[in-house]
Amino acid sequence: MRKILFKLLAMLIVATLTVSAVGCIGTPPDNTIYVGNTAGTTGALTTIGAPFNFGIEAAFAAYNKAGGYTGLNAEGKPFGAAQNVKLKHYDDGGIPDQSKTLTEKLIHDDQVFAIVGNFAAICVEANLDVIKEANVPMIYAAAGNDILHNDNAITLADRGIFPVQPLNKTEGRMLVLRAFAPVEAGGLAATKVGVLSDAANEASITMLRGINAELETMPEAQKTNVIVQEVSGTNYSGAVNALKNAKCDVIVITSTGENYLVALKELAKAEYACKVLTTYNNASTAAFNQGTALAEEYANVFKYVNLYSQAWLDLTSTTEFYKNTEHALYNIYYNTYLALYQTSFGMTEEVAKATLDTLGIPGFKNEYWTVAENLYDYALESGKDAAAAYTMSYDAYALAGYIAGDLFCQGLEALEESELALTRENYVDIMESKEYKIVTANNISFANGLRQGVDSFALTQITSLNGGAATAATVHTLTTLDAYRALIAG
């Protein structure tokens, strides 16, 4: 009896210590590990911020449904129950000062364990020091800021920053490597490369820094065959003509947004037949299309330019098929493809059904379908209707958010397996201890203080057939910087 009383007393003390200890790291006694972010979820950024946070929450819902965190608390003792992960979010409206103030609130008042999904370049710039000063881990930034790049993070503050999305400097390195790499390896086999850079845009400037940094390590044959044109403003005429006169066969465009489109139209105006390679930020086909047709102003672009962009995610597959007939999402896609096969491919209903029943739903990797199901399930559980869930399963921003949430949970799983206490320092250590799988991308490593985001990129071709709407398709799978370096070095 005495032993039992002592055991109960010990358990009570442990429980008391647990409440006290976890309260300071974002795990209060409601069996929840809180993480936080600020993001614009109303106003101009709604279409980006809302699905991004939805994706994070969907990843957490899938993790919690699978059992949550059952590792040790901050004192190295078992929790009394499984811990769920929950996002605490404040809408910063995309305003840097507001983001900084609200990030301070998350860290000091709400005492979140980590920041997951640091959102928007200007806000990341504003609140990064706040995060570092508190030694709070930051997993995923929806930005490519150069300040996130670190080749050798040493202090706990710097080591706790885990960028995933490609950093601009890293992508710049890949742009010049891919331009020279052989076609069979997903390159453009350039003999001479021209670079069009926006001198007023930080992302474009940083990508150019990456290009120049990579050139320093490349063989002389490539190093001396790159011509850079930095453009101030929107007049790309002189720069385009200079590259045409220099006989550059591949043009790398680091300009983004409207200036990217201006550059393309200037290439067409100059009747410059060339290959163009641009950043993943320009991968969308929406700008080229007017409804379901190609906008007239871009007709000549596709007449002269073979257009390619990079992609850091590769969702597509010609060999994998979705066959989970038990999930509601399957029926939605089934009916969509049933109609498509009949209207676009001229199949009878009977043949279309037989094709789908035999093969399954085409187009995406099974890895992506798992994510789509989780997004769909969370949409239903959180009160959204099936149509909204279906839309979300296709949303690139929701996928990015899911990747952020999933990576944080992978870190928790690794910490649980290691039987280390749930502390920020232990979490940082475990994130540096192994490679992590990025959903629909390759692995990422944070070992030896390296913080450069993903370094694997796929190649997407953007085309318009017979003047029809512009479409994009992956033409080469994810390839690493090192793979291209080895090829070019011979």
C-alpha cells in the first residue's frame, strides 16, 4: 500500500512538473502542442494565405488522427495523453509591422513551440529577427528571401531556421546549370546563355547572385558564354536586341510578374527564336490565357519562343493511377474523367468506364492523391462543403501549406522515435540529424548548418497548340544541383 501511495505521489509530481514545463513551450495542459504563424488571410492576400493555412491545418489533422505526439515532455517524462498539434494564427494583412507585432505576441504571450509557415517575403524580412532572438524554431517560409540562406548555421538561433521552399539564390544556381545541361537530363543544352534580370526586384537580383556564384565554379567553356542584361524599368528592347546580336540560344529570365511578361513580348517582337528558361514563380499559365483561349498579345510569344519554367514539386505521373474507390474523392474525379473521355477522346460511355475501372484515375502520383484525400477530409470535418474540398485538393497554395505542416510533424515523429524530451533545442537537433521527405518533392537535409531550401527542380514546358490556351506539363523530373554539376564537369 505504501509503495502504491509513493507511486501515486510521484505521478502527481510528474504531472505538476509537466504542466509547468510544457506551458513555457506551447504545450499547455489541454493536450495540445501549439505552433503559430501570421499570414494575410483577408484582403488582397486571401487567395494565397487562406488556402496556405488550410493546408497546414489539414496536415495537422492527419497527424492528430494518426495518433498525435506520444513522446516525452520537456522534463523527459511521458505525457499523460497523446498531444495534438494545433495552429494558432493571426491575420497580419500582409503588413510587415503588423506581422512583427503579432509574431512577438505568438512567441511571448501565446508561447507557441514553433513558427510554422512564415508567410510573405516582406513579412519574413520583418519578423525573422524576432524569431531568432527567442530561439524559436521556424519551419518553412513561404518566401525565397536571401536572408534565409545559410551555408553554415552555428548558433541555436540560426540553426532553428528551416527554409524549404526554394531560396532565390539556390534557384539562380539551378537556372544556369539547367541552361547548359544536356537535353536528355532535362537541360536546354545551351551554347551561349543570355540573362534578363530586373534591377529593381529583390528576388530577381538574388537569383542573379546565384547565377554568378555558380558560374564561379563552372568550367571556362560555360563561364565565358553567359551574357547578363540588367534592366531598370520596363523597357526590355535594348537588352533583348543585345542578346539576339550576341546569338544567345537560351535566355534565362529572372524577372518576375509583369516584367517577365514584358520580356517575353519583347522577345516575340524582335522575332527572336530561342529557348527561354524562367523561375518557378512564373510557372502559371493563367497570365497567357483569356478564358479558355490564348490572349492575342501572346500569340507571337509561342510562335518564336520555346518556353520552360522550373518547378520544385513534381505531382504528375504517367505510370501511377488513383484507385482508392472507397474514398469520396475518387467518385468526383471518376465522373470528371468519364465526361472528359467521352467529349475529348470520343469514347463511348461503356469504353470510358471500362478504361477508368481498369486503370484508375490518371495524371498524378499516388503521393499527391494521399495529400488530396487529407485536404478533402479536413475540409469536410471543418464544415466546408464537398465542392470547396475538391477545389482545395487542387490548390497549389494549400499544397504548400500542407508541406509546411507535414514537415513539422515529421520532426515530431523523429523526436518521439529518439526518445528525447520535447524542447526546442532537441527539436532543432533532430531536424539536423536526418533527411526529410518533402511531399511531392525530393528529400531535404539541414545537416552541417546548411539552409538553402530544396535544391531539386523539375522542368515544365509551357505551350500553346494551334493558338489554343497555354498549358503546362512536366517534361523532366526533379534533378539536383549536384547532378547537373557532375554532368557539366564531365
